[in-house]
Amino acid sequence: MEDNFVRQIAAFFSGSPTGEIIKRSFGNKWTNEALCFTLDATCGHIVGKVMSQSRWQSGTNTYDITWECTALGESSVDYSYLHDACIASCQVGNIEN
């Protein structure tokens, strides 16, 4: 069965509560150079590609994302964050095309 999130670009608004959670999750690896300013020239977005659905961990549904800023590597993001992120990424794609 096809997963609608896999292979999608995820763009998280860095000034949102979700963006703040994601930035904190990187710890010392976080750098503001990782932000994409295509949609928002002030705060930017954290952009990555959804690679796969993670295994269920402690009853949560997560997805593995490879980040556009390669220094951030790959991390897991909760399913509940992805819907708005994928909508934002569609807007980024429309602007860049």
C-alpha cells in the first residue's frame, strides 16, 4: 500500500511550535544556515524529504526525514507534524517552479 507522505518534501515553519521542537531536537547540530527562506523571508522553513515510515515506537507513528541541510542528517518526526509540513512544501515547490 502506498504511503502518501513517503517521498514528499516536508517544510516546517521555523517559528511555529513544531518548528521549535524540531530545532531543539537537533541539539548542538542545529544551525540557522539550515533554514530555507523561499516562503518566509523572516523566519524560514526547515526542509527535508520524507524517506520512510519508522517503526512504531512507544505507540507513536513517526517518519524518517533526511534534511536538506546535510549537517542535520536524518531524524524521525511525529506523524501529526507532517500534514501541515507537506502543504507548506507544495507552496515552496510552486514558488521555485
